[in-house]
Amino acid sequence: MLEVSTVLVLLCLVTLLAFCTRSWSIPYPTLMVLVGVAIAFVPGLPNVQLTPDIVFLIFLPPLLYAAAWQTPFHDFRKNIRPIALLAIGLVLVTTLVVGWVAHSIFPGLPWAAAFALGAIISPPDAIAASAVTQRLRVPRRIVVILEGESLLNDASGLVAYRVALGVAAGQHFSVSGAVSQFVIAAAGGVAIGCLVGMAVIAIHKRLDEPLIETVVTLLTPFAAYLACEALHLSGVLAVVCAGLMVRQRAATLFSAATRLHANSVWESVVFVLTGLTFIFIGLQMRDVVTIIATEEQLVWNSLGAILILAVTITVRLVWVFPAAWIPRLLSAKLRERDPIPPVGPLLLIGWTGMRGVVSLAAAMALPSDFPFRNLILFVVFVVILGTLVLQGLSLPWLVRKLKLSGQGPSTSQQELDARLALLATANLYLDQRQSQGVSADEIEYLRSHFRAQADSWLMRLDLDDESILENQSTVCHKAFTGVLTAQRHRLHELVRQAIIEESLVQKLEREIDMEETRIKSISNMS
């Protein structure tokens, strides 16, 4: 009961911090983990354990699903080459380099344990990447690459982690066996994720109840993850694939009422889980200090952990530039289609490699008799804390220094362009319906309504206008909802054409959904 009370108090703290720091430029994960570290040593505070089962089963699936939901599939597919080079190539290189360095500086550390350490800290955190890119207004492609990488790299990192655990347990290691294990886990995870996605799409087609459909969306990531884990496949890729598939069909799959209800619920769920995740990371500071304080060579182990932190950051910076330049130097077609990017965006991608809860959970999941387990846990915590604090606090400054902030149209300009496009869509749709039974007066009423919306940047009429709408015919109501449907489709065309960002689509779509819900309620009463 005491631990439950502590979690509720922490949840209140997360909410208070989010309110007080909403205008700060400090990345949310960095702030939360620092607060967690600060309160870890509060006298009398119960020891709240972040067990691996809680992370991998409770926190990870819904947060990955939400991140996949925020990622436009066409942008993800368009940038699959740089995403794969980071999510697979960089993870494996980091595992090998960190393993070699750890084996060299820590006397007696077996190769299997060293590579397990490398695999644990190799994948950057998906939650941290999403939280950071939402706060910093950087070029769209950088956001897509960072979020896409964070969706896939856990799968490659966890496969390397399992291989290292098997070797430490006495299993024979072979490159072909490791590659086949990765291919099977990845392909199986993608297949299961697609099957779950298709099943969920079929279920939603038969439902028209916002509450039930929202619950189905909450259960979807757990269904995909548990199905894969039972088969020893990649649950991470299953969740991501299911999220991308369902998101692709969301415009036609869900009703306006369902979208409004589900979006509100998911925003709350993601907010709570994200805040608690990083506060829990900070709270583990007490246990880590207790563990390492009993170890010999404390100073040397601390210096070694800081060296591995530096190596982890350096490997990513060194990898990013040749990974971007070499393919273009070897392929003239690629160079013509996608010119060599400037140094600034590459440097930002290289610096944004914060580690998080998955790395900590993987370290804590090591068997109690695993060689050098306490040392590995300490090093992993130093890397997580170091990347979140060092990179997290310096990112706003780096974005300003590289002059990457505010590149491209501003959010307000995108919103203006989108609203004008929606107004044009409304007029075009009404032109088509004018000869299909809608009177000229009603057509003109609808035109003035949507024109007023565009002028005022509001999608809802004043309450005084509702009585006017109530007096319109059923045909007029249908034309009204038809305009909203056409606008919704146009909105998704704009994001597919990379004219506006996904976050703006969600904002405008919510307004359209609210308008459609209001119109339908008026129609039902009339």
C-alpha cells in the first residue's frame, strides 16, 4: 500500500512539473530523471523498484504504439535507409566497440559480459527521442529519422542482448547463428504485427462505439507484444508494425466521436507513462549507489563508466557522417535524388542519442549470477544519466547554434496554409453538391460558415448560430458532414505531400471531428 501511495504522489509531482515547466526548453526526459535523482535520497521515501517485467510489459508496448501512431508511414518508408543504418548498423557497431572497450578497461570482464553491456546501452530510447523532438522545432526529416530509428533499434539491441546472454550461459556463438536469430526475430515480429494490425482493423470496422474502440486501441499493443514474446520473436517490431498499419487507416476507420475520445485517453496515458518512466529511472540512483559502494575499485569503476559514456557518444557521432556520405558517393542516382546533407543536421542526429528505460530494464533483467552484474548495472546507469543530462541539456543550445530551429514554414504558417486548403476543399465539394438536391440558400449558408471558420481559425460556430443550423434540411446536414469528410481526406493528403506536419494534422482533425460530432447530434435531435 505504501508503494502505491508513493506512485500516486509521484504522479502528482509529474503533473505539477509539467504545468510549471511547460514553457521551459529543457527536454522533458532530462527534467524528469533529474527530479527522480533528487528525490531518490529523500529520507523515509519507500524504495520503488522498476522491475524489468513492469518496463517490458506495462510501459514499453503502449509508448511504442503511441510513437508509431505519431510517425507518418510514408515519411518512415521514404527514410528507411538512414533509419536502418542507425537502428541496425549503429546498434551492432556500438555493441562491438563498447564491448571491446569494456573488456579492455575492466580486469577480468568476460567477452560475453562485455558484449552484453554493449548490447544493453546500444539502442537510444524511443520515449526520449519522441519527447525531445516534440519540444525542439527542428527540420521535419531529422524528426522522422530520429523517431524511426528509436522505433526499430530496440529490436536489434535486444536480439544482440539475448545472443550475449546465451554465450555467457555456455552456448556456442556463430555469426551465422546470430544473424539467423535476428532475421527470424525481426521477420516474425513484423509478421505478427501485421496480423494483429489486420485483425484490429477488421474489429474496428465492425464497431461504432467510442468507449469500446478506445479500449481496443489500448489493448492492441499488448496483444502484439505478448503474442511475439510467447514465440520468442521481436515484440517491439510487432507493436510498431501494428501501430503503423492502424494509423494508415485511421482517417476512414474511426468515427469522429471515437477519434476524439481515443485521442484524449491516449494523450493522458502517454503523459502519465512517460513522466513516471523517467522519474523511476532517477529513483534507481539509490540502489545503484548502494550496489557500487560495496564494490572494490570504486574510483576506477567510475572512471571506466565515464569512459564508456564518452565512447558511446563518440561512436554515434563518428558513424553518422560516413553512413550519410558513403552511399551517396557510391551511387550517383542516390546523390541526384537525395543530395549529401549539410554537416549541421548530421551533427544534430549524431548528438541525439539518449538512452533510457529499455537499457535500464535490460540491465536489471540480467540473472543474479551473471558475471560482473553489479558493475554492468552501474555503467548502464551512468550512461543513461549522462546522455539524458549532457545531451538533453545541450540540445536546445546546439539547435540554436546550428541554426536548425525554425527551418521551413512555421507552425502558424502551416496552419494557415492548411486551413486555406480546407476552405478550398469545402468550396469544391459544395460546387459538386449544388446540383444534387441542396438549395442555393443552404449552399450559400455552408459557404459562409466555412469561410468564417477559415477567417477566424476556428472550426466551430458560435452557439448562437446553432439554431440556424437546426432549421436546415437533412440534405443540408448530409452536405455539411460530406464537406467535413472531404476536408479530413484533404488534410491527410497534405501530410503525405510533406506540406504540413503530423502534429498539426491531429490538431485540425480534432476540430473537424468536434464539428462533425456536433452536426450529427443536431441531426439526431431534429
